Amino acid sequence: MMATFSAEPYGRGSAGAYSHRSANDYRFAAERVALPCMQIEPAAESSWCWSSAAMCNNYQFYLEYEAYCRLMQEIELGIPTQQSELDMPPAEDVRINDVAPVMRTKGNVVELVQMQWSFPASRAGARPVFNFRGEGRKFQKDDRVIIPASGFYEFTGAKSPKNKWLFTLNDAPMMGIAGIWRAIGGKEMFTMLTVDPGPDLEGFHDRQVVVLPPRDWATWLYADAPEQDLIKPLPAGTLSVKLYRRGKDEPEPELLAKASA
């Protein structure tokens, strides 16, 4: 049965102020119209954030659509009236090259769009670009997306299967991960932005994705503040971690201590 949301959506006025609008203001054509492709300047491979252990190549999403609608109303972001729970399928594991929903502005609302995770490899034999270094870069408003997630995974250990750790955002039902998108070969694709690890990620990996609490979603999507105000790790205690699956190697004691804190 399709979920319904009776409250009128919130929108964003052309002057940047939030305004309460009627549902008809948020109707738009069903066909997807691609925004101009972003241009990424040529860069050394180090800009793509590769390391000996691939970071954030797996995340999960579990949130009822009605709860998503309530959250969007709380932070005063409008949603299209024809959108439904079909646009937000649950997933225990979203992996590189999977198609998943991302949040993108469309006029006065924030729509959910299905996109493929990762840009094509920069050259033959290279890996797809699923993480993109965020520090010191500027991103146009129309290039920005948010990847909704209930948590993301990191992996430790030398042997496969590795220890699988789940990170979630405290005091919120879901997190957003800052990303950018492109239209390539008729497909819309996204990648996640990364920064140096914050205190909650230290010891698990030498990089982390840019996690956005709901209060920062509008600021990121509408480019209301300099990028570097948001492209940074969150303070200690913002994220919780638990051992989601034990691997062949014994989990590191210091990481287990963080998971039990």
C-alpha cells in the first residue's frame, strides 16, 4: 500500500527564504531533465582517495517513507507530491555500481532520483570513482546531491571476510552523505565526498565520507555557505559504531572499545 503524507510540503522561495506552499506548487513533469554536467578538473590519482583498503564502498538504508517525509517537514525542505515509498527502497547493502536514491534540488523541492553509485574509471585499468576528495574544492549548486543513509560500513582486518563495522548518526533517524553527480553516457551517476577521519573514525580508516546531519542538508544543497564549512569531520561522539559482522581476523581491541563505548 502506498504511503501518504497529508501535511503540505515546505518549499524554498527564490530569495532563499523558506515558505509554506500548497501541494500544487510542487508538481512537476514526470520525465527527468538532466542538469548540466559538472566538469571535474584533471587531477592526480591521489585526488580520488584510493588507499590500501577501499573506504566507504558499502552503506545501508532503512527508513520508512513517512518518517522521511516528517523529517523533511521538520527541516523545511519540500518534496514532490508524486513521490512515494517506491522512490526509497530499503537496502541492507548498497555497493559500488548499484543504483540507489539520492536527494537533489529541483526548483523549490528536493527530489529523490535513482542514480548509479560511482563515476567511470579515469583510465583503462583504473577503478571506478566512488569516493572523491573534498578538501580545497568548490562544487556548483547544481552538481550537489545528498546520499540518504541509515548508516555506512567500514572494514578492518587482513583476511576476507573482513570485520564489518556499522556507523550511524546519533540523535537522528538517518544521515546524509555529501556527494556530487554527473550525467555520463545517458546515465546519472554520483560519488561521495571524503575528508580526513574525525575522532569517531580514527583507527578504522585514514579517510571518511562527509556526513551531513539533517540540519545541514539545505545548506549543502542550496550552497548557502562555503563548501569547507561542511566538508569536514564531525565532532567526537556524533557517530556511533558497532561490530556488524565478525571477520576471519580478530577485531582490534581498541576498535571494540569504541564500539562498546
